[in-house]
Amino acid sequence: MPTIAPFGTTQDGTAVQLFTLSNAHGLRVAITNYGGTIISLLVPDRSGILGDIVLGFDAMRGYQSAEYLRAGPYFGALIGRYGNRIRNGHFVVDGHHYTLARNNGAHHLHGGLRGFDKAVWQATAGTSAAGQTLTLTHQSHDGEEGYPGHLAVTVVYTLTEKNELRLDYTATTDKATPVNLTNHAYFNLSLGQRPDVLAHEIQLFADRYTVVDATLIPTGELRPVAGTPFDFTAPHVIGGRIGQVPGGYDHNWVLNGAGGSGLPAAARVYDPASGRTLHVSTDQPGVQFYTGNFLDGSLRGKGGVVYGQHAGFCLETQHFPDSPNQPEFPTTILRSGAVLHSTTVYTFGVQS
């Protein structure tokens, strides 16, 4: 069974807990029910030495600090109702106009001022045939952050004996509403040894990406990556062409969706320094590859490590940004009577 320990309190005095899942190979992941946040993730390097590979804080107060709330990096948190941006904080469903918080310039980002990342989820630790589990549930009420409908969400984290961290999302609603759930973990496969991820090699299983304007809202164009700095169809060092992308990578790739009998592959990352590998597979149509562009050294994380620019990368499996306002994109509208199911799997390994 997972272990359970106190993890402090929220600003309003609500107690939160830390749940640690482990497997027979020594992998351990610690998750708090505050925002479903992944606090630490210990995996071995090529020498078998365990290391924590996600950005975050040692204590709850780190996630409550003024500096963190101002920076808003969403370290390791569950994101909802809508991951990524919605243009002008506005959308129309069935002829009804809805207005959301504009918390990213003129736009709505990651569920608003108090998204799922700031909720205290109900938590149940357990085991399954695949491994140790943590089941989190949350009720989002009609009108919360401007969204229509009462939304019931369940997220199950499973750490398997295949060295996988599996996230299974389920949601239902009583009124049509946009839903786009994801996790915002920042990975650095040499965290604590190297200050940034620019030497990591990444492959994205995507031939196109969603072109965005200067405020990172999609224009609607799905452009081929060939011949551009967005081409990661073959492994490429993250830092190799990042200077050609104004601001760095913070874009949605359109996944090819070919995966044989299992979940389609989304990404593969290799860190030559540690030998660690990360494979991401998902049933989602897109992945947001973000290179920590807005980290500026103002946050000091676990072990006192300063998180400067590009200290970690994110692979947020998702539907496309601004889909409620982009009728040509796959729909994100969940309707009453329907059930949303989504799965993403992070698999860890080593390469000599």
C-alpha cells in the first residue's frame, strides 16, 4: 500500500496529505491531494542511483508562497477544467455565451484564478493488479470560474511494476462544458546536477503543430514541422534550435496517433548525462511541449535548487489550445450523459 503522511495546510487551514507510491524496482512517486500535485519522482540513472526528476518544493509552504503564486508555473499539478489557453476568456456553447477569468493577459489559462491545481481533492490510496494507486476525486460546481455545469472528475495515478506512471482521467457533467484535463509536471532527468534541460534529446511523434499568434493563441493553421525548428520527428537536442523560436518552445504538437496495440506514442526523451529515458504515450490528440521559458531564478525548490530558465520541460498531453473557439479542432465539449475517459502513461528507463 502507498504510505500517507501530513503535508501541511492550505492558506485557509485545510490539512493536506502526501501519498507515496512505490514499486519493486525502487521507483517512488509522491503526490499531494492539493492540486493532485506530483511532489517528487525518484527513478534510477544508468548506474542504478535514484534521483528526483521533477521540479517542486519540499513543503506545502512552497506552493503557497507569494513568489510561486505570482510566477504561476503549476509545478506537477492537475490542470482543469481547461488546460492551456482560451482566447479572450470567452466561448459559446449551444448559443450560450460564457465569460471566464482572464488570468493570462487577455486570455484564460489552465482553469482560471482557482483551477483544479488549487483544489484539495478527495483521496483514496490503494493497490491494483498493475501496482499501487492513488484515486483523486473533485466536484466542480456550475458557474465555478465561469464554466457551465456541475463537473465530477476522477484521476487515478498508478505506479506499475513496468516502471510506468499511469494517469487515468474520468469526467461527467450535467451541462455541456469544455473539458481539457492534463498534468503539468516539469521534468529534468538530471535535476540537481544540471541547471537546465537544453542538452536533453527529445523526439515528438508529430508531423504538424498548431501555429500561434504573439499571445500563444492558435491561428487555426496546422503547419507541417518539416524544415522548421519544430521538427522533432527524429531525436534532437532541445537547445539546438530553441533560439530560433521567440520565447522558446511553448506550443502544441498534433500527434500522429499511431501506436499499434497500445496507447499511441507522444514523445521520447533521453538525457545523455544520466542515461535516463522518458517515454510518453497517450490517447489525446496533442501535446504541449514547454521548456520552462518563464522560470527566472526567483523560485528555489527542493534541496535549495534555484529554478532558472529552462530548468525543466513539460509534456502536457491534451486537446488543442482554444478548441472551444476553433470549430476545426477536435471538440472538447463534454455533454450531459457522456463520460470522458483519457489515459496518459509516462514510462521510465535507462540507455547506456
